[in-house]
Amino acid sequence: MDTATVASDQRRHARFNVLCAVLVAPNGHSHEGYILDLSQGGARVDLVPGWTPANGTQLKMFFDVPDSDAITLETHVAWVAVDHMGLRFDESQDAEIGRLLEAAGAV
């Protein structure tokens, strides 16, 4: 069994490939980026050159929805790679996560 299969078997939520503009903000200073994939539990987001948050950093994620209220989610950095990071959504945000999945075309 290859490592990609093992990694996907360990995920609790199905992932959906998307490409959506997003803002992430540590300490009130926002960074523009793109959501690369999305699930009920979190998102993979590209990193802005010159900015690499530490694992565990708390971030707010802002997603603009046309003709509706923007979606704001509380997240934590789960892991960081060379040019992208994994964000884990904080608990008790199911309604907003559902809105994000729908708006991003992931459902």
C-alpha cells in the first residue's frame, strides 16, 4: 500500500479539490491566498511568499460569498509545507463550514 493511500485512509473527512480566494489573518494582519482543498475538518491553503506560520498558530479565515454574508472561521495551523499549509477548523462551526463547502462547490 502506498503512503498516499495510507494518509487518505487516516482522514476523518472527505477532501474536495477547490481553488477559491481566501484571506487568513493572524493577529489582525491579513494575507491573501487560495484554498486548494477543503473538508468538513479543515483546508489546505497556499502560503504567501515570505510568511510561514508556526504549527498551532491560531488564524481567522475569511471567505467572501457573493450576494451573502462573508464566512469567518476560526482555525489553527495543523502543518506547514514548503508552499502551503493545513488548517484545522475549530469546533462548533458546523453551520459556517457547511456554507463554505457549498459556496466553494465542494458539495
